[in-house]
Amino acid sequence: MVFFFFFKQKTAYEISACLVGSEMCIRDRVSTQSTWGQELYIKIKIMASATKLAIKGREATQIENEVGKALREIENASAEFRDGLKNVVVNRVREVEITRGDKDRKKCLLVYVPFPVLNNVQNLQRKLQPELEKKLKNQTVLIVGSRRIMSKWIKANRSQKRPRSRTLTSVYDALLDDLIHPASVIGRRIRYRTDGSSFQKIYVDANDRDLIEHRVEAIQQVYKALTTRNIVIEFKAETLFHKA
């Protein structure tokens, strides 16, 4: 004779009143009942998709509205951009003043996008960047991902460990890769002067010269403004140690 036993899993309400509002309670609630938080999230998502801006704690500036409007127009221009920029929003736009020569000063736009959608933007960056610059009165546009540097000493608890991707060195290296994209870095060298100062030589693949050559000065000055580090970008043919 075979016996079958069936057990019903108790909900948070049945176990204890102190569990009401916990993760267990949220998991067991009826999904068909819409809450105020869900409705607010949906409204924010709709607004972000309409304006292409996702800015927290403050109102968008004029230049951020212009960038959001330009992104929206580019997205509606073709099916390729419509699919690639579907979930892309802008977190922040920063104006950095760059100098060319002695007197020629120009503003460069640094566009921050959420890190989860950065890969989508970079897949279209060769076509997207020139289109953005046309829409924004031929201003130089650089696109980077929003990243956060975590302190080595400030911890929520003693056992907390800082991810390597949140260290200052890792974030600065990733920032440089974003600025240089779609070109690729093939080498780096740190040069120390006799006065104690230093600068980095960044070697970029010579095959990518046409992609970023007109933005080299802007990239060097923007990186200096963000990190206080001096870099010099040079183009170099990649050395191959094997026959193709």
C-alpha cells in the first residue's frame, strides 16, 4: 500500500505577524493586485522612455533635455536605432571645456548612461556618435557608463569586501576604454619626468585611427578633468607574434 502526503506551504501571514512586509510576504502576495509602488515604477519607466532621461533628485538641465530629445529623434529615425536604443536612457550630461590652440575654446558633452545598457550603446556607437554631434550643433560628444568608486575604508559591516570593479584604478581604466571606444587600446606605458610628475602613453591600434583621431584632444582633456591624470594618445600598429 502506498501513501501520499501533501503539505501546503504556509504564507508569511500564517507563520508570524512579524514577517508581514518582509521579502517572504512580498513573494506570497497576489501578483494581480497592483500597488502604489508598482504604479509609480510604471509611470517613471514610461516618462523615462518618452524623454530618454533618468535623472534622480533634481530637474534636468537644458543641455540634458536637448540630448534626450536628440536621442529620441535618432531612435525614431530607423529600425536599427529603434531596437538598439529601446531601453537606453541618460543619467547625466556634463559640459567640459576643452581648448584647441591658445585661444580656441570649445565645450565637449560627456553623456553618462546606465552601466547595464552601455553595451547596447557601444554596439551602435560608430553610427550614433556622429548623429548626436549633428543634432547638437557639431559639439564633440563622448559617451561613458555610470560607475561608482567604493572607499577602501568605509564599510557597512566588517565582513564586507569591495569588488575589484569598484576600485579607483579599475573605474579609471574602464572610463578610458569608454572614451576611446570604438577604438581599442593595445598598450600603455607610464613615463616619469625628472621633476617627479608622470603621464601615461596610451597606444591605440593604427587601424582605428579614422574612428577617433578627430577626438583625441577632447579625450585627453576630458580624462584629465575627470581623473587629474595626464595621458598622451598615440597610434601604433599592433605587433603580431604569429602568422595568421
